[in-house]
Amino acid sequence: MRLPILLLALGLLIFSCAPKEPIPFKDGLDSYPILKRVLDSTDIYQVQILFTRIDRNEHMNPMMETFSFNLDDERYFYPASTVKLPVAILALEWLEEQNVDNLNMDTPMLTDSVRPSQRPAYVDNSSQDSLPNIAHYIKKILLVSDNDAYNRLYELLGQDYINQKLAEKGLKQTVINHRLSYPANEIENRFFNPIRFVDKSGETILEIPERETKTIYSNSERPIIGKAYYSGDSLIEKGMEFTYKNKFALSDLHGVIQRIIFPHSFLENERFQLNEEHRNFILKYMSMLPGESNFPKYDGPDYYDSYSKFFKFGTDKSPIPDRFRIFNKTGWAYGHLIDGSYFVDYENGVEFFVSAIIYTNKNQTLNDDTYETEEIGLPFFAELGDYLYQIELKRKKMLKPDWGELKLDY
């Protein structure tokens, strides 16, 4: 029996993420002035968009059709915090590979330091027991995009594991090669701290020595962004080079979101190899709002519902209605804003994927804190999210989704 027929017989549907048609931007754009402005000025804003429409078959399996706007995975943009999502997922995949008694995502993880460029981590006062662990780092990454939490998982996995695993899954337009908001050069970023996992009595369960990546993971095209940048207080009158910076093409970001939401829509070797507990953990904290978390606790006006939910709600700090859930990861740096999302309205049966990147840096100077984030960036995401939501809200579907494990308790 041929593979596609066999998959259909099993009730599984495998679809390519590759977009076949442009996004159907048609009537109604006059009601979305910033979206229209950005779509009409692609050279200025370097916008790229992927949108996946979803229908369900009689088995409730997703049938996906992907559309694009101005997509170019060869054109470099700085992915900022979006790289944290695949690293968080891979930390759990790594954990399942270890097969060590009493080692789990809640086991205390103590990071040591053996080089001047390394920093230890023995405590985490935001956790329930004041000890760091994989689960708590992932929570902080997905809830508020914590940089230190990402750095600790990057140090655990190392560049070889991260980049090779993603390439094996077909995510080949990605390079992850550095810590975030951390004073380490490209050489120091190839060294990874020694780490110990210990039990409640302090006995070592697993000890990992310092490691070094010999392979140089870099952007061979040596991308340059902007016309000037600040280094400390000094203005450098040339563009900033991103050869040794992370890369995460929009198709790969979109693909990571799709793989964790609908793993069975991909071939076995393209999926993240997570058990049900670990996958549900990722789904829960991808979609949880900061105020819903107890450990870590995020209080106060700084952590509003849309803190890291750009689509549809990015310009509104009021509570997001309960019927909506957004499983996503955002990024925000050097004038780039990125969001990769699975957007859901449980009440009205709406679901779709949307990922986008926009560059808002009119003066082409990096690190000057003068970006059009509030004027252009966030309104673009809010209007794009609402535009696509309204299309899907009005579109007739044969079957309303049965959300199953995607309707979580928070």
C-alpha cells in the first residue's frame, strides 16, 4: 500500500507547509489603515506573512492550506526571542532521551561556571522551591520571554544538538548560535557551562561537563542590517553585521508552531519527539497569559494579557476575552517584530495559523531605541490578526473543530 493511502486509512493527513497561493487580501482593507500601509510598502517594512487556513475532516484531523505574502526565507531578519520556542521544546526532547532514573523536568538543574564568560545559576527565587529546573525555565520563556531562562537551556543543549535536531526535522533555514542579552562573543558562545541535576537531598543524578561546539554555525551570506548602530555610547557609521547572530526563517517558525499543535500532520521524523505530558506542558504555557501563572508570579500593570500576544490584541491592554486562546511565540529586537501563532476562538469554531515579521526602523540606526513599534509595528499585528479573524469568522465550515487536548485548564 502506498504511503499516502496508508496514512489516509489511519485517519492521518500529512500536508506540506509550503504556501501555494498569495494571502487573499481583498475587500475591507480601508478599515485597517496600518495593515494597508505596510502591505503597500514592503520595501520599507520588509514584511513577510504566512497564513494557514484549517478545515477538519470527519476524524477531526486538520486539513491545512497555507498562503503567503512577500515570503522570502533567504532574506535575513533578526529573529529575537522567537528562537526560544524551539529550544524550549528541544529541552524536553533531550530530557526524554536521557533515560536516567528520577530525572524529569522538575529535577533541580544547577548550572556551574568554569570560564570568565560563564555565569552560574544555583537558585531561582521565582520558583516554588527556589531551585531552577527545566520546567520552570520553559514557563518563564513562554509566559514572558525570559532571556536568562533561554540562555540556561541553550547552555544545557549546546549548538550542535539544537541545530542538528532542527535540521533533521526539516527546519533547515535556522541557525541558533548565541545567548541573548549576554556579553559573550561568537567564540565564547560555542562553550557551554557544566551542569548538574540533583535530587531533593542534593545527590547528583546526572552530571554534564563543559562542552564546546567545533562546528561554526553562522550565516554565510554575512547579512548587514541598517546604516548605522550604537555600540555603547559610540555611533558606528555603518550597518551592523549579523553573521554570528541567530537566524529563524518565517517558514521554520511557522513550521515549529504547526508541529507542536498538530504533530500528526507531519511525518514521524519531522515531529518533535515528546510524550503527551511534555507536549501538553508546552501547549499550556504557550497559551497561558502572564496573570494566570502562580509560579512564576507576574503581577502588576506591566504584565497585561497581550504582553506577548501581538495578533488582534497587540495594541489593547485590556483583558483578552476567555473564548480566545493564542498559542504563540513573539520576538522584538533591532526594529524587528515577529509573532508565530495558532489563533483560536473556541466559542465560534475559528482556528488558523499566522506568522509575520515586520521591520520598523525608519532612521536605519540600530540600538538607538528609536523604532516605530507603537505607531506601526504593534498596530500592524493587531490589524492583521483581526483582518484574518474576521475572514475566518465569516467562512462556512463543514465541521466545527473538536478541540480535544487543545482546550486546556489553566
